[in-house]
Amino acid sequence: MIYNNRRFFTRQSFEIKSTGINIHKKTLFDSLEHEVSFEKIDNKKKIQTTVNNGLLIISFFFFVTGLWFLLAGNNDVCFVFWLIALFLILVAFITKLKVVTIACYDGTNIDLYFKRGNKEDVVEFANQIINSGNSYLLNKYSKIDKDLPIDSQIYNLEFLRNKEIITEEQFENLKNQLLGRENKSSIGFSQ
């Protein structure tokens, strides 16, 4: 599945593959294509809307400068500075960053931009990325093979439990299968 996403001059294309997600990001000045393995993708998302704080700070500077000109008796220059401040405040709120972020363990993020009209679609695609990753990891790490070392398989099951892909009960059941225990209880002594 290929999903296209854009914000102003940034265009992104995401393709969910069997072992990860292929990301192609293109801006006015550069282009980047890379693949992120499902093992490096966190299974949590963050939905966030932020205002451009830099523009707000600059508008505050223009407002204070206009106030200074007002106190100096230069009303025309004050009015110009206040108009610029108002314009920058409007631009800061109009260009709010609306993004669904999925963190990666290598320090990068998968950012999916949304608008008011397509928020549900973007969140749904983020859920598809997370679900595809969870399915891949579950298929890879939950298989029980008594011929392989037990310690590494228990480590894999703990990995799945810590990422909340399997529940504590599923973890105990898979661990008991691996250890050859018929008793499904994790409390008490086994005979």
C-alpha cells in the first residue's frame, strides 16, 4: 500500500512492505528515500498540533518596538510595526503544524502531516503502520522451536511483552509451551 502525504513544499510517499516501511521525502531543495525496519518503529503514535513559536516571538518583538515608537511620539511607525506584528501572529496560527508522529528507535520520526479534513485518514494510516509492525514482530518472535536456545526465545517473548504486542497472559502461555509445562499457572510450584 502506498500513501502520499504533503505539507506546503514537502511531499512524502510511504509504502508498507513486508519487513518495514519505505519512505520517500521530497522538499524544494532535497530528496531522501530510506526504509525503516518494523523492528526500529515504536508501536505508539503521538498526535500533535503546534503553533510556530518563532513567528510569535518575532511578532512580540514588533509589538514592543511599535510600543516604543508610540511612546516616542511616532504614531505612524508604531501603526506599521503593530500591523506587521498582527500579520505575523495570523501567519503563525494559520501555518500550525499538525502531525501524527511515530517514533523510531534510531532517533528519527515518521511524521504524517494532516489537515482538518484528512485527520482521520492520516491517523488510520498511522494505525496501519503500527499494526503491520506488530504483526511482523509477532510472527517473527512468537514462534516456539524447542531445537533453538530457550534463553533467546524467552528474550524474544519478553521483547513482545515489553512492546505490548502480547499480554502478560499470552507471554506466560508461550513461555510454558517453550519450557514444556502443561501447567498454565505462573504462580506456585510445578511438579
